[in-house]
Amino acid sequence: MIKFFRKIRQRLLNENKFSKYLIYAIGEIVLVMIGILLAFQVNSWKEQRDNSSLEKVMMKNLNTEFKNNLHKLNDSRMQYKETEKSIRLLMSFMQFSSDELKKTNIDSLIAKSIDVYDYSPTQNSLTEILATGNLKLITKDSLKTMLLEWSAELNEKEESWQTLDDFNQNLVLPYLTKKASMRNIDKYSLMKWNDKSKFEVNYEDLFDDIEFENHLDNIGWAVVNYSMTLERLQNIVEKIIEITND
């Protein structure tokens, strides 16, 4: 084809038809430019199609990931509701007599009050999106906003968990180690002891101690604070799932 156009140009020059040659040359340039523009357009269309396909894959992966996170989040929130309930019940027993305390399984309530764990969602899909810079391919601004809010709220959750864990590990557990029987408490936790401790524990002294009340109040506050972050996370997760359902 190029050889054909070259022959035409040569013939026009040989015949001294410069004006026709000029018009022909301009036309040839225009054709080349149109070809380049078409090539760019095809490449752009292909890129848009590839990006659109990739976005659909990312949306699907995010939807699956956050549905799993929501399931674990619901379980975690239910557990913390039970933890808060146990703490409030223990607080209501302050200054009860020994006979009154014997009507309730105190060790079981304490076990539920201190058996806390951190909610750890999976973020494989989101991490990959951020690492590859593909966040810009998401066309829904509402989803981008929710993903940023999710990351920010996770940081808040981590701070809340650190506070709760510090209260539990550095205040409550050391106190209980001195004043109660960890063996009796762990009978209702991971250890699941068959026999109770041979040491006698006077729970009347425990529930007559303002330090114990203060420890319960502190860990109760931390549990409620942590639960509030989980609730905010759940609201964000539900919105992400709704957006990625399309």
C-alpha cells in the first residue's frame, strides 16, 4: 500500500502537477492522522473494557469479603452484649451477703466478663486493590468513601481494643489472681477444669471491695466503648455490601 502511494506521488511530481500533489499530500496526512486517532480510540475502548471488567471482579470480591466480615461482626457483637450483661449483673451484686451470692454462679459470670477478644476482619481484596493502585478504577464515589471510612474506623476499633485489653490484662486479671480463684473462673473458659480449686474463696469480701467495683466499672466502660466501634463498623459494612451488590 505504501509503495502504491509512493508511485502516485512520484507520477504527480514528474508531471509538474505540484498543486495536485500538495492536495494529495495533505489528504494523505489527514488519512494517517485519522488512522492514528482510530488506533487511539480502539486502544482507549479496549482499556475501558478491561477496566470495567476488572472493576466488576473487584466489586464481586469486595462483596464476598465484606459479607464474611459482617457474619463475624454479628457474632462478635452478640458476644460483647453477653459480656456487658454479665458485668452489669456482677455490679448489681455489690455488698450482697454470702448467702445471696451463693444463689448465682459467680465464677461463670466473671469468666464471661473477662473473656474478651478482638474482632479481626479479613481484608485481602481491599489490600490488593490499594496495593495495586486499582482504587481509581472504582467508578462509584460512594464506595470509595465507605472504604476510606472503613479503614479509619478500623483504626478507632484498634484503639478501643487496646484500651479494653489493657484494662483486662493489667488491672482486672491481676486483681482476680489475688482475690479470687482463676481455676474456678477458667472452669467456664478455655481450661474447662473438671474440679474446683481446693482453696476457699470468700466472694462476700470480693463484693464488699470498692476496688473490685471500680475494676468492673472500668472494664464495663471499655466493653461498651468497644461495642460502639463494632456497631459503627457494622453500619459501614452493610453500606459497602449494598453498594457492591449491583
